[in-house]
Amino acid sequence: MLVPLAGAVALAVLLGVAAFVVFNRDHDCSGGKLPLRVVATPDIQPALNRIAGNYNKAMHSIDNKCVEVTVAKEAAARTANALAAGKASADFWVADSSLLMESMRAGQAGQTLPQVGGSIATSPVVLAAAKSSASKLGDALQPSWSAMVSAANVANVDGPGRKVRVLALDPQKNSAGLAALLAAAGTAREAGQDKELVGALKELSGQLATDSTALLASLTVKSGSRVPVGVTSEQAIYAHNTKKPESPVVALYPKEGTLSLDYPVTVLTKDPQTLKAVADFQQDLTSESATKTLRDAGFRGTDGKAGDALSEDKGFTPETPAALDPPDGATVTRMVQTWTRLNLGTRLLTLLDVSGTMALPVPGTGMTRMQAINKIATEGLALFPPGSDMGLWSFSTHLDGEGKDWRELVSVGPLSESIDGALRKEVLVKTFAQLQAKSTGDTGLNDTVKAAYTELTKTFQDDKVNTLLILTDGAGNDDPDGGMSNAELLRFLKKTYNPKRPLTILLIAFGPDAKKGKQQMEAMAKATGGEAYIAENILQVRDFFLQGMERRLCTPNCDG
């Protein structure tokens, strides 16, 4: 009986040795460890960390060394900046969107950046609202990019923005924010919403959340009567609901379609041995096990298919959302530049006509020209954020002593700055409301423009859009005592204007006499790359201010 038993033991030992030899031939770690440093965006890092853990346990061997993968968490913008500066420390990068790489290629280091090597997951960018308030949206906001633009348009005071407050992610720091900006801009332009888009972007710039976590948390906090609606990735909503099931958020899918975060991989290392490890780990990321891990974390596959995590009862639509055509690199670059220029600070000095004709009534309005202009000014003032620099002069002949046709009423400075215990914005509103026309005063426009343009040129600020705004009834210079002629003013403006430091004139005229001076007003504005507008009704003024903001996108080449 012992002989067969001994034979069985011997066979078992031999089989064990054989298995050991085979195992170690494929998992030979005799040369030590081969570290593979992966950096990934915070949303996908936890899932990648679980995949890496399983990968490490399987003892993948490269040149007698076992690969040991570590996955660090870092915001995509920070990794991108390090890469552009040549200071990237990782071997392998998983960003959240290839849009980020496209925008980076427009920079000085664009040509030296490595190429993206495929995608490992997707997550569509969607609108989001708290589950408790989503039903209250009703007709105020049907899920669409066009509706979001209308709701966010700061100039559409009677629109859906009365019931809906739109929150956004900073497109310069967040890929979901950039994707939302591109999707909204593309659909808005197709729908002819160019001015509405400018108004929306100006409003959203003051409603930015630092990241998806902060944005989603704010959606569930009751604040005022308007329903907050945000823009983020589908996966971010899943992550929020997992952590905070007591205050769930639902995804609202835009009817026009959307763009998706595509989680591209980029190889950063140039070491031959590490490149082999990268290729092996990248292959593992396409395995069925890795794909399931990603779907269980709220991501979709590269084919757009969802897992059980994105079920309808959890507030999602499992079917693959309609996709918008992805923008090319040039479009991404233009949109980033548009956002940057629109959100440059504003430095604006308003010149308000208080000549005698401003006391005349405007037919059909029940207001004098002065009252109408003051309403125009107040409307326009509301479009600018608190960080804007603004000031106010009034003008008419001999307004501040003999021969001086202007008077400084409020110095140029931040709207949020205190002046004698009141905010500059409050002082401006009060000053506009109290201004009266000088019954014996003529216009005296030209001398005032020269003085104001000279002052703003001296105090020009490079980090702001510098503008001289003129509000008048458009009756022309009308200075019986002489002063600067129209031709002299144009020569002065053309000589003083510097396209490298553009100080533009925006002129808005309102009243029955406005069209009489149209040619001269347009010549004055055009000499500085600006624009003159003749308003036929008060409501037009909102559009004029938005058009003025829009011109900052092309300054100093707006007219070719």
C-alpha cells in the first residue's frame, strides 16, 4: 500500500514543480520590479486603481521584472500644464477628454506634445437637476442646449431665466465644462442664437463651480425661487448619488445630442522597457474584467453602452445618447479664445448727454429723452459683473465752469468698491436717476470725447477691455461757442488710437434726432474700432450692449 502512495506523492511533487516552473517562466520577477507610474483624472482614478491592483496581483513580467502599476490622482489641467512645461513625472496619462489635448496643441508647446493613443471609456456631458426639483422645471427648461442658452442669457430678463438658474463648470479648468461650452455654442449658432450666446456666456462666467462635486452639491441646496440646473458628466452624477443617496440628482439629456468625455490615454515615457509595460497594461485595460470595473463605476464603454450602474431607476437613460459631431482643433481653440476674451475685465467710462434737448419728450413713451437714456444706462449696467471698472461723466456746454463741457460724477473704479459707504454700482444707479438736463445747455460732445479719450488712454489697463461709452440723443456736437470741430475730432481719434492697446468707442443714441447725426457718430466710433447704434426703442438697448460685448472677440480687427 505504501508503494502506490509514494508514487502518487512523487507524481504530485513533480506536477507541482512543473507548474511552478511554468508559472515562473511567465511571471519571472527575478530581476525585481518595474514601476509604471500612471496619472489619471480624479473621476476615473479610483476605478483605474482597482484595475491596477488586480493587474499587479497577476504578476505581469517584462524582461524578468514584475510590473507594478501605481495610479495617482491629478486634475487634467494640472497634468496638461506640467506636460506643456516639460515637467510631467508620469509614464502614462489618462485624461478625461481629448478636447483638452486639442486646446493644448494651440499653445507654444503644441507641436512637441505626444499623440493620444485611444480611449478606454466614455461619459456623455448632460444637464443635471436635483431629483426633488426636476419635476418643477416643466416648460421652463426642456432639456436642450438651446433652452440652456436662453435661460442663461443675461439680457433676456423675461425669459426662462426667471424660473431657472444655470450653473456651469469653468471650461478653462474642467473638460466637462469645455465640452458643454462647445456643444452649447455649436447648437446656438446653428439656431441663430449668436447674441443670446454672448449674453449666456457673460452670465455663466459669474455662475462657475470649481468642479463637478461642488456643482452637484449646490443643485440640492434650496436657494431662492429659481430651480438650479447644472452641466456635468453622467459619471459625475452617478458618483454624487453613490456618495449622497439622500439628495439624488438626475441626468437630463439634451435633445440635440451631446459631446462625451472620452478618457484618452497618452504615453509619456520614452524608456524602452517601460514602454513594454505600458503596452501590456494598456492591453489589460481593454479586458472584459477592466471594462466591467469601469462600467460599475458609472462610465460607459467606448461604444457608448452603459452597465447596470446607469439604470433608469437610478435617474439615467441607459440607451446611448445622440452624439454631436466632435469639434476639430481649430474650433476648440477659437472657443477657448472666445471665452477668455469675453471674460476679460471691463474698464468703461460712460459719457451721458445732459444738454437741453434731453428734456424733450420721446413720443409714445411717456418719458423724456433723459429718462429714456437713464433707463438705457441702468439696463446696460446690469449686464456687467461686480469686478468691472466703471465711471460716469455728464456733458453739455459750459457744464463745469466757463469753457469746460464735462463734469466727472463718479470716478472710474470697481463696481464693488465702496465710495463714502456705498458701493460704486449703487452710486452710479443713484446718480443716473437724479440727473437732470441743463435747459440752456448745448451738446458740447467733441471736446468731451477728446478729454475722456485722453484720460482713458493714460489710464489704459492691459488686462481689461477698455471702452468709452457715449449715451446721447444724437443731435451732434452743437457747440455755438466753437470748440473742436468734427473733422478735428476724427483726426485726433485716428492719431491717438493704438490697435495694440485698443480703446474703443461704443455710442448709443436714442430719440427722434438721433438719425441726423448718424454719419458723424459712426465715423467717430469706427475711428477707434468701435460701433455706433441708433436705438428705436428701449428694448433694443440690451442687444446693443451684447453686440458691444461681442465686438471684444474681434478687436482690433472687427472691420477687417
